[in-house]
Amino acid sequence: MRNEWFSLLISTNDDWTGLVLRAALGLVLFPHTVQKLFGWFDGPGIPGEINLMTSKIGLPLALAYLAITVECGGTLLLLLGCFTRLAAFALFVQFVVIIRLVHYRNGFFMNWFAKMERGKEGFEYHLLVLGLCTAIILEGGGKFSVDLLLSRMPDH
């Protein structure tokens, strides 16, 4: 018998909404993920990101690694539609923490016109991520998701 929590975690329907939501968020987060992991797109790579999180933001080393794992792993899970609700929830929590620790003090707006120092951004982008995560938590992975495949498997 399939566990009720597992069934709830993977439950989704076969519609386009979940796919569109997770693809939009996953594709926006993907470049940030590869910046952190591999240093692509002028990113810092893991050592640089760990240094930023521990020295400038003040996170303990374990939390810095956890943050990278959540963002990168959550993005991959979203793109695959695997444990989509869990990934969206983890990303939601992470972005609340990001807003609180880093971006809240910079105000609402992104630094579109370079009026602030480079790297200082408000939290408007992060609110969009929170909105997408909330919709994904409610909707599930949708069409072409691993969750949909798992939910259709017999539960003996």
C-alpha cells in the first residue's frame, strides 16, 4: 500500500498548468543554479558562493551548503516534475529567508537603473518566485512530470 503522505506529495493532474508553472520557474532559476554550481554566466561557482554566504551574509557553513543544495536540487526537481510540491515548498522557504537576510533592506525594486551599488537588489523578483512556488504547491507537476508517472503506478 502506498503511504498517504507520498500519494499527496506526488499527486497531480494531467494538465498544462503545472507544466507551465514549473517550466517558467525552473527556467528562470536554472541560470542561477549553474552560476552557483559551475561558475557559468560569470557565476562564482561553489567556492565563491560558499564564501559569499558565509563571509558577507554570515551563514554558517552547513547552512550555506544546504542553501545551495535546496536551490540547485529544487530547480532540477522542478524541471523534472519530480516531488514537485516538496521542491516548490523548499524553494519557497529558501526565498523567504533570502528576502529576509539579503534583499529586504534594499527595498522593493530591483536595481534596474543601477541607482544602487552593483549586486544590491530589492525583493520584487523574489516575490514572483514565491507566487510561482505557491501555485506549484497547489497545482502539482502537471503534464510530462515524473510525479504524474509515479501517481499512475499501481500501489501494491
